[in-house]
Amino acid sequence: MENTLEVLVVDDDEVDRMLLIRSLKAAGLNIHLTEVTNFDEVIVTLAETKFDCIFIDDCLPGKDGLTLIKEIRGLNITSPLIVLTGQGDEQIAVDIMKAGAYDYIPKSKITPDRLGLVTRNAIKFYQANTEATLANQRLQESYDLLVKQNHQLEAQQRQIQLQNWQLKKASQLKSQFLSMMSHELKTPLNAIIGFSQMLLRPSKGILNQQQSKMVETILRNGKQLLTMLNEILDLSEIEAGNAKLKPDFFDLTQVINNVVEEIYPQAIAKNINLFTDIHLKNSKVFNDSRRLRQVLIHLLSNAIKFTDSGGKVWVEVSAIQPDIHSEIKLDREMNKLIISVHDTGIGIALEDLEYIFEPFRQIDQTITKKYPGTGVGLAITDSIIKMMSGKITVSSEIGQCTTFQIEIPRNIPLTVDC
Ligand SMILES: Nc1ncnc2c1ncn2[C@@H]1O[C@H](COP(=O)(O)OP(=O)(O)O)[C@@H](O)[C@H]1O
Ligand SMILES: [Mg+2]
């Protein structure tokens, strides 16, 4: 059963109207009918009701069909219009269709079959048209929304670019400031260290025991301050992009042993067992030995600093793949070295692990903190390892142990900028 169709019949001739209505019903259409006999009534009725189909006599008193159709379409009414023409009015009918009518039927040729066919087609066409218009509208709305979102995204992107630029600028300024301050501080500090060393020379013999102890404290603190300044200066250089790796061929085992030897007094002073565990058949590498030493010193100093008396600190070294003298030819990428610095110290809580590589981040940041330091050692280490195309990871158990593991290629490219 078809839905009830709202049909409007506009005709001043009652006989013609009756004929049309009878034929519509005979065609089996389920309709609700509104009849109108003059132009003014048409406009009022159209304002009140939405029709599925409108039949118009092309010759109403005081208005021809063409004018009426133009006015209806001018009101943005899109319902299908079928014009009922008199005998021999075909030419007029063509003009009428151009003005926006769907079809025309000469009154003399109205039969239920023809009327049913034309009406059903007109309604289908109208529904399809309405759906297409709706879909088009939705498409246009989506498009407008996309354009709007695109504009917003572009604006956000510009904002982010601006903020990035400002951040970069601020970071450069910070690096310049740190670099300038460190240089300025180093000059007087070098004088303090130099003169303290001179005063302590046994040949001078100008200080009594108590004074010597005081000057030793000045010297120790001066050196500590100098180390801190150098770390800050180093970080500002790396952050400003001024640091470069200077690779050379060297023996990794030898470098590690030298570093361990250098740091040994610190371990002895804290009664810590410091040793190495090196598993390398070939310990020749091509890397920046000075920077690698720096990394090892940072990690070992930390390990000793954060381990209590009686604990253990050790360096373990291995190669991921067989050494370069192996018969198998290896992709250079695969030929990597693993250096791990283990300690049995205070450990690092899981939630702090992600922060410790950030500059100036220390777990204990209270004024009365137990362990001295600037908090830049790991940031420098991380940057250096990245420059070497390597990576550093940390695993720890609070109160038990910590391991910093470095993975670096055995051979780095000849020139590396950071
Ligand atoms: N081996 C370690 N054991 C426990 N905590 C560590 C260890 N190494 C680093 N940390 C933590 O990471 C922080 C950052 O280390 P670092 O950048 O070297 O700064 P600093 O040594 O100057 O404090 C340290 O303050 C400490 O809280
Ligand atoms: Mg440190």
C-alpha cells in the first residue's frame, strides 16, 4: 500500500476537477486531496501545506499557467507540477515545462492509466530529487566543516611553529647565558685552584698543618666546582649544536681500564669494590675516545656516588656480533658493542626513570640533598650516545641495584655533527 499522497488540484472548472479526481482514484493512487479554484488561494494553500504533487489548469481566470508556475518556483516550492492543458496548447505546454513543470497532459487525453503513470513518475522523480538535494546539502556541510577544521588546523600549526621558534630562541639564549657564565666563573676559579696548589707545594713550606687542611678543602671544593662548570659548559655546547665527534681508532679495553684506574681512588675512599668484566675478542673500535671516556666517567662516578660503603660497581663489555676478524662478513649496523655499568647502590624508583636523562633533573632536589651534583651528567651522556647513533637504557631496583646499558656501533661514521 502506497503512502497517502498530498495532492493539490488547481482548476476553476468543476467538471474538469471531478474528471481528474475520478481518474486519480481509478488509477489506484492513495491520495488526500485539496482543491483550489483561483490563484490567490493557491499561494495561501502552498504556504500552509507541503504537497507531493500539484495539478494546475494552464488557464485560470486572470492568470495563465506559465506565470503561475514561475511564481510557485519563485517561492522555492519544489513539489512536482503537472499541467493540464486544453486542446492544441502543446506549444504553451513546452514553455510551461521550461519554467519548471514536470509534465503536462492534455485534458482530453486524461485516462486513469496515463494519469497514474505520470503522477507516480513525477513523485518518484521528486523524491529522488529531494534525496539528492539533501545528500548534496549534507556533502556541502561536511565539506564546509572540513574546510573550517582545515583552517583551524592551519592556524594551530602556525601557532605551534611560532611556539617552536620561540622555544628554540629561548633555549639558544639559555645556552649562550650558561656558556658565558661558565667562562666568566672559570677564570677566577682557575686562580683559586692554581694558587691553592702552589700554597700546598711542600717546597713552599709556608703553611702550618691547620692552614694546609684549610687550603686542601679550598682546593677540593674548587675542583668540584670546576667539574660542575665544565659539565654545564659541555651541555650548553651540545644543546647549541656546537659539539662534534672526533673519531679515532683505539683499544676499548685499554680506555676502560684507564678510566677505572682514574676513578679507583673514589671507590677506595668509599670502600667500594670496583672491577671490570670484559668479553671482547677484538677490542679495536673507531669512535671518539675522549667522549666515550667522558660517558664512562659520568656513569662510574654516579655508580660510586649512589652506592654505599661495601657495595660493588663494575663495567661489563661485550659485542653483539662476532668481531670484525670473524670469517662471516657483517653488516656494520649489526656490529655493536654493549657497555654496562652496574652498581649495588640505592637504585632508582620506576616513576623516576623517565626523568633522569633530562638536564638538571635529580631525584633528590631538596636544598639539603645528600649527593652533590648538577644533574647534567646523564643529559650529556645521553646526548653523546645519541651522537654516536647509539642508545642508553637504565634498569634498576630500588634499594638494590642499577644498570646503565649503552649500545653503540663499533665503528661510527667519519664526521658526526650533533
Ligand atoms: N647509579 C645511580 N644510582 C641511583 N641513582 C642514580 C644513578 N645514576 C644517576 N642517578 C640519579 O639520576 C640523577 C641524575 O644523574 P646525573 O645527571 O648524573 O646528575 P648528578 O649526578 O649531578 O646528580 C641523579 O641525581 C640521581 O638521582
Ligand atoms: Mg652525575
